[in-house]
Amino acid sequence: MTLTEQLLEGVWDEAANPFTNTVRMTISRLRAKLGDPPIIETVPPVGYRIG
């Protein structure tokens, strides 16, 4: 199970479509609100890291 699938399962309900960009858009909005320096880092192919 990918990190995106885990996030969808843990945060959104089971009806969430795993092929949507919900997680990516949510991370993008969080990054915009948190500003600089970037706190959320993308770690390919693992997922995201808060640092």
C-alpha cells in the first residue's frame, strides 16, 4: 500500500477514490499556508516528510 493510499484510508472515508489527486492538493495547500522555509518535503518514492 502506498503512502497516498494510507493517507486516504486514515484521513478520508473509504469512499475516497485512490486515483484522485486529493492528497497531493492537500499537501500543496498546506505548503502554501506554512510558507517559507518549506516544512513539508517530498521524498520519492516514499511520500512526504515533515522536517
